[in-house]
Amino acid sequence: MLTMQSLAQEVSGQGILVNGIAPGAIRTPTNREAWATAEVLADLLELFPYGRIGEPDDVVGTTLLADDGMLLYPGFCGNG
């Protein structure tokens, strides 16, 4: 999150917008080792109250706040 915020501050003057997405544990090829076998999957699922790993199709219904970066600065919009 801090990297995304720092990058947003660094490049905003060039008209570049930076957004971060943090969906949590989603089953993708990148994290295949975490769910590849039944034993490893069972251990992993104990960490999640919902009892399952998210699927790529689950990453929907997200609100992206478009505030021109105001939340990056303390004192604006109740942040700090």
C-alpha cells in the first residue's frame, strides 16, 4: 500500500494515475504451491474463516475511490 501511495505521489505530476488492488488469497497460477495438494490446501483453508480460497471471478464489486489523491495527505477527508 505504501509503495502504491509513494508511486502515486511521485508520478501524479506527469498525469499518471496509480491504483492498487489487494484482493487477498485468490487461486492463481502464481500461488499454485499454496493449494496444489489436498494436504497443503487443508492447512491453508484453516487460515480463512470463509473456508475457501477466492477464485478470479470473485474479484468483483470493488469500489475504487477516485479522489485525486486527497487521501494521501494527512488532514484531508478525515485521514490523520
